[in-house]
Amino acid sequence: MTLYLRYNDFRGRILGDELQNLSSLESLYLEYCYLDEHSLQSLGALPSLKNLSLRALSDIVPSKGFLDLKNLESLDVSYNTLNNSIFQAIRMMTSLKTLILPSCELDGRIPIAQGFLDLKNLEYLDLSYNTLNNSIFQAIRMMTSLKTLILNSCKLDGQIPIAQGFLNLKNLEYLDLSYNTLNNSIFQAIRMMTSLKTLILNSCELDGRIPIAQGFLDLKNLEYLDLSYNTLNNSIFQAIRMMTSLKTLILNSCELDGRIPITQCFLNLKNLELLDLSSNTLDNSIFQTIGPCDLNHLQKLYMYDNDLSGFLPRCLANLTSLQQLDLSSNHLKIPMSLSPLYNLSKLKYFDGSDNEIYAEEDDHSLSPKFQLESIYLSSRGQGAGAFPKFLYHQFSLQYLDFTNIQIKGEFPNWLIENNTYLHDLSLENCSLSGPFLLPKNSHVILSFLSISMNYFQGQIPSEIEARFPGLEVLFMSGNGFNGSIPFSLGNISSLKGLDLSNNSLQGQIPGWIGNMSSLEFLDLSVNNFSGCLPPRFDASSNLRYVYLSKNKLQGPIAMTFYNSSEIFALDLSHNNLTGSIPKWIDKLSNLRFLLLSYNNLEGEIPIQLCRLDQLTLIDLSHNHLSGNILSWMISSHPFPQQYDSYDYLSSSQQSFEFTTKNVSLSYRGSIIQYFTGIDFSCNNFIGEIPPEIGNLSMIKVLNLSHNSLTGPIPPTFSNLKEIESLDLSYNKLDGEIPPRLTELFSLEFFSVAHNNLSGKTPARVAQFATFEESCYKDNPFLCGEPLPKICGAAMPPMTPTSTNNEDDGGFMDMEVFYVTFGVAYIIMVLVIGAVLYINPYWRRAWFQLIEAPSNDPNSISYGFPSIFLIKSQASFRSPARAQRSTMQE
């Protein structure tokens, strides 16, 4: 009896008492469970138990709780952290035949060897992904019944005499030593294992300096040999040719080329069924003399990523047992009809992608002998005419990829109707046109459909849900579809990826999109959608990638993504969104890419945004944001040095537009996972640049241009060792440019133009020798190459330049003022004296004025200015009154 209790919480429960009535219980699986010490010890009440799995337990270290399991034959405690006590229990299980201990953090500090000494009946031992030392091999050599030994990724090297641990393993049939560093001694032991059937030595750093051939000479029973990811030389092939029982030979990535006579090793390998020579530099000489084409029992041949060229070798038609053939990523000329392979009646899988695919002038209508299940012919964009006629005779297709083949014509709905088991269909960039014609009947199995980058027009058919109810991925970008998104798409509950970008769709983004519970990837960018964002994405708990850029969306961001905590990338750029960045933004705890550029957002950056510690790229440029760039905005964003691998959705479809090196570029594919940057340009930020930015050692792009930032350039910028583009232009920065910026050897674009910087430009060394005058222009007090201004020459007074068009009113040179005033005063005295001398009337008036103070003690002496008062009064007299005054004289 077998009992599966995976993914449960048994803390506080006595499992043994609850299960002891199951007298026939022989197999118990408690993987990924929560157990405590009491529940573990209670397992001793199950004496009939033969198979026990405690894989990946939570919050408990398996120890001596199974001392009484005397009849146990199989024990799996992998993916736990083990300590010494468990090995005391293991050595008591003398009936044990299978012991699985990978990834248990074993190392030299734990005396694990003592736990194996009494396991005389052990046949299967897996210690992979641990760190082993010498002592373990003393125990292994005593396990004479051992048939399978897996020591994959155990950090074995030449310093450990592992060979001595294998000398007595005469019954060993399966040995995996991959991902270790081996030396000569191991091969002396391997040749003694005459029962060995499977030997895996991939990624063991083997090369021509190690005489590995001698270790294979006596392996007459070997059926499976994997030497991939090593550097092999001629001698190894002398040994391989003697392994007449060999059925599988894997020599992937072994630096093989035409200079190595590998064809000689095929002479006696008449039983070979699988041959993998991929990722080498083999040319067409491999098919000459005795080569792969002479292996009559060969079922699988993999030769992708080599230097094969010309037309398909004719001898391939001799491989009548061939089921799988992979020739992708070479320089071959492959006819789209596959006519050279028509005789291979057992062929099910063919991959000729990334070669030159051409259409034969006479595409005959002969029916091939094969019924393919998978065909991959994606090319580099060659023209191939119409769909090949042999496809009309294929009825077992499950996977078909014709990406980048210029086929032309309409959508082949007949292909789906003829192949009812079709699972994946990719017709990207095939020059197909016309309406999107659906098949007449429903096809539940079709899961992946991509017709992006074609010339389809019209509306998206509303019957798409009825015809393809099992769709998981639908990519229709880069066509001419118009109208609105059909409501029926919302009924495809299995849909994970939806890409309708680069079309002419319009109207509002429907609210039901937020109710698609399986949706992970959504791209509606570059369309004509208008109105507000959908109110909520409440049901889309799996949503990870959202691209809505380059539409006509308006209004606030509001609460749209409030419950979408799994979002990885959010692009709302190039719209008309208003309001502020929402304060709930920290709910998106997994966010790595945030693009809100080219909108009308305003206000300050909320502190909640700075809690997104996974953020690696943020673009807030071309908005109306204001306030300071504070240190806490930066210190919480130490860009990670490693990134999780992307799934097939993100790596193939994910893209965004970002300005770097003063050019707006579109980034797509796997390169995105290595991209980091900050763009706050074209806003209203003020204050100084926080020096903490210098802690972002992995950042590649920093753009703070077109703001009103003040103060110096932080010297800590010299720590930005990975930066490629640094733009601080069009601000009010002052002070000197830090000279240590010349240590930024990855820098390709640099601009501090249009600021108030002073002093000498950085030395013309390394990357800075390539930066031109435009990188420094409009800094009046900056000197040195490449600027025309020479440092040390006479320079104007250091008055700040006006970067905000303010006027410097009230400026006056006082020295000039005093000189001018003195000269004017002397001239005025001389003019008055001359007037008094010439005009008797003015002379009498002057003397009367001088005498007045002596005659009237209450009078006031006015001095020279009084003359102007008298003159003014005389000037404004009436003509008659002036005449009377003259007559009195």
C-alpha cells in the first residue's frame, strides 16, 4: 500500500499512531510537509514501511526518528539540512537498498562515512550537490552491492583520492561524476568497472593533458557515454571505437573540428542509436568516408551549432531508422519542401531553423513517407514562396515554426483542420495577409498561436474563443487589426499571454481584462486605446508583465494595479495620464521595471516608491514631477547583481523603450534582464544630487538632465563602474567636475553641458578622450580640452550664468560712478560762473541771494542748488510778468 501526504502540516500530530492501523503500508511520501520532532519519531511505529520520502521538509532537520525502521529499503531525505545524528540512524537500516541525499549541505565537518559502513545491501546512492571530502570514499569502497552512484556537483578535484573509493565497485552499472574537476587517477579506477553501462563525465574539465582514453579501453559493456563540455583530443576516439555496445554518445561542446579524425570512432559503433555532436566546429567532412550516415540503427542525430554548409548531405537518406534530426544554427541550404528527407519513414522531428531556407523551383506534389510531429524552419528572413505542398499531406503535426519565412498568402486554417493534435503554431513575420481566417471546427489542443508581424487586417474574429478554447498564448502584434478587443477573448480562462500591440485597435481597454485569472503577460502598446485605465485587475493575481504604452490613455492611475503584487514590469509611458504617482505603489513588491515617462504626472516622488527593493529600471522622464531627489530614494535601490531567468513569455516578447546615450532605443528579449537605469530627466526636480547615487555600482544609465538641480557633481560618481551613459546637462550644477570620473571605463556617453561648472575638464584619457566639446558647452568658467578656452588665461569675473532667464538688475561699478560725478560737478561750476559774468540780471539775483542771510537771520542759505529753483520759477512766469521785470531793470 502506498500513501501520498505531500504538502501538509503535521506539526503536533502523532503520525505513527494515526497510521499504525495501516498494516499493509509499505510506501509513505511526506515531501514538502511541516513536521516536528514528535511526528518524526512516531514513524518508528510503522515497522512494515519499506519506502519513505522526507524530501524538502520545512522547519525540521530529519534526525534519529526512524531508528526502528529496520525493514526500510528506500529513504529519500534530499533537499534538507542534515546533521550528524541522522547518520547514526542510517547505519542501523541494514536492509536499505536506495539512499537519496542530494542537496543536504553535507561537507567535511559531518562524518557521514560512518553512516554508510554497514549498508552492505545498498544498490543506489545519490550524494549529488554536496561538498564531499576523503572520508566518504573509504565508506563507498565497502559497498560492493552498489549499482548506481551519483556524485554530480560534489566539488571533487585532484586533491581528493576518489579513485580508491571505486576499486571494489565491480557491480557498478551507473556512474555520474559530472560537474567536478577530475584528474588522471580516476580513469585508472573506471577501467576496472567492467559492468559499467552508463558513464556521465560532462563538465569535468577534461582536456588533452589527461590520458582519459586508457580509462575506457575495457568498458566493453558501456551503452551510454556523456563527455560533453570538455576539451577532447584525438586519443579519446581511439578508445570510443572499441565500445561496440555503445548506444548513446554525447560529445556536445567538446571543441571538435575537422582536424580531429572523429569519423574513425564510428567504424564499429553499429549499435549507436543517439549521437550528439552539437556546438562544435565540425564541417562537411564529418559526412565523408565512414561517418554518421553509416550508422544504420541511428534514431537521433543532433548536429546543431556547427559549421556545416551547402545543401543537405544526400547520405542522410540512408538513415532509415532516424526519428529525430537537428541541424539548426549552421550554414546549410535547406529546401522548404524537405525533399531530401522524403525517404525517412520514421522521421518525427526535424529542426532546420537558423539556416538558409529556400523554395524549390519545382515543388513537386509527391507525398513523403514521414508523418512529422515537430518541424522547425524559422530562418533569417529568406523568401520561400507559398506553403510547401508536403504540408497538405501531414496529419500528425504537434509543433510547427515557420518564423521569418516570407511565405505570403492567407492564414493556413487548413493546417489546423488537418492536424487535430496541433499544439504550437508560430507564423511570425511570414508576410501573410488578408483577414484572420479561423478553422470551421473547435480545436481544444491548440495552446500557442503566434501570427505577429504580418499584414492581417480587419477585426479580430469574435469566434476566436469558440475555435481555440484552450489557448494559453496568443500573439497578434504588428498587424493591421482594427476595432475593439472582442469580448470572447475574456472567456478563454487558460490564457496566460496576450500580445495585441502595434495594431490599430481603439476604444477603451475593456474592464473584463482585469478578471482573467490566468493572465501573466499583457501587451496592448502602440494602439489607439483611449479613456481611463481599467478600474482594477483584482482577479489577475498572476499578472507579471503589463505594457500599455503609446496609446491615448488619460486620467489618474488610481487603484488599477492595487492588488497586482506579482507585477514584474509595468509600462504606462507615452500616454496622457495625470495626477500623482499613487502611494500604494509599494504594493507591487516584485516590480523591477517601471516606465511612466511622457505623461502629465505631477507632485513629488512618494516615499512608497522607494520601498521597491527589486527595482532595476525606472523612467519618470518628461513629466511635471517636482521636489528633491532625496537620499532615501536611492539608498533603498542597490541594483542586484544577478537576476532570475525569465520564462519563455518574457524572454521572447518583453520589450520597452528607454533613452540611453542620448538616443531612444527599444530593448527586447533576454538583454533586458541585464539592464539597469534611472531616468528622471525633463521634470522640475530641485536641490542637490544625493551622493548616495554613487552606491549604485551596477547601474548602466543615469539621466538627470533638464531639471533645476544645484550644487556639485558628487565625487562618489566615480564608483559607478558599470555606467555607460551619464547625462547631467541643462541644470544649475556648479563646482568642478570630479577628476576621478576618468575611472569610469564603461562610459560611452557623457554630458554636463548647460550648467555653471568651473575649473578644468577631466583629463583626456581612456573614455574621456572620446568626448567632444558639445559634452561641456555653455559652462562659462570651464576650461581645458576639448573646449577652446585655455586654463590660466584671463577670464571674466565669475558671475553665474543665467540658466533660468532671470535678469541681473541693480548692477553698478562705483569707481566709474565717482569719477563721472566729479567731472560733472566741475563742469557745472564753470558753466554757472560764465553765466553770471555775461548776464547782469542773473548776476544781481546772485548777489541778492548771497546778501540775504546777513540781512535776515531767519533766512536759509540754499547754495548752488537754489539757482536752479530760481531759474525754474523764472521759466514758468507769464510773458507779461516777465516783460515788467525787464522794464524795471
